[in-house]
Amino acid sequence: CCIRPVYSCSFSFQLSIFRSRTLGARCSDGPSLSKVEFIEKVRQSNQACEKGDFTGAIRLYSEVLEADSQNCILYSNRSAAYIKVHEYDKALSDAVKARLLNPKWPKVGLTGFDLAIG
């Protein structure tokens, strides 16, 4: 049986995704990104997904998560990209993080993960 992710790698960007307390500020030892840089990296990560470059998308999502580590959308999108490269443990970890950050986030579904890792 194959896994059926409940979400996709697509990202519909809205300004409401920004957390002013983390975006543009240093998060842990991570780099600081302006809103413009953040938006550009998110755009590039979505483009990478559309082109099937899931490894590149994971790298880019990881970079923007350093600037906004409380963003459930980014964790959800990176989780979908991890599924595409068969890194199911990492996909599950990101899906759990997204769900913990926003229990009502509709694109995170853990069904099917038990088939992938169980």
C-alpha cells in the first residue's frame, strides 16, 4: 500500500504567515532575513517543489524555518517534500511540529505515516 499525504508541497503565501517577533530577528543562531528575503526564499522553495527538486526545496524551507521557527505552513510544506524523497521519519517529525504549532492546520494529516514507518 502506498502513502497518501493529506497535503501538498504547494504554498499559498499570505502576509499573515509572518511572526513579527521572529521574522527579521535572529532565531537561535540562525541568520536574520528581511521580509523580502523571506518571501523570496519561500517563493524559491515552492518553485523547487513544482520542478520536482525536493532536495532543494527542503534546503530552502530549512533556511526560512531558521527565521520563523513557529510557522506551521513551512513545517507542513517541508514535510511534504521529505515524503517525496522518502525521508519518512523527517516528514513525520515536521508534520508533528506543524500540528503542535497549529492543531487546526488543515493540511497536516498523520494518516498513512504509520504505513510508511511501521
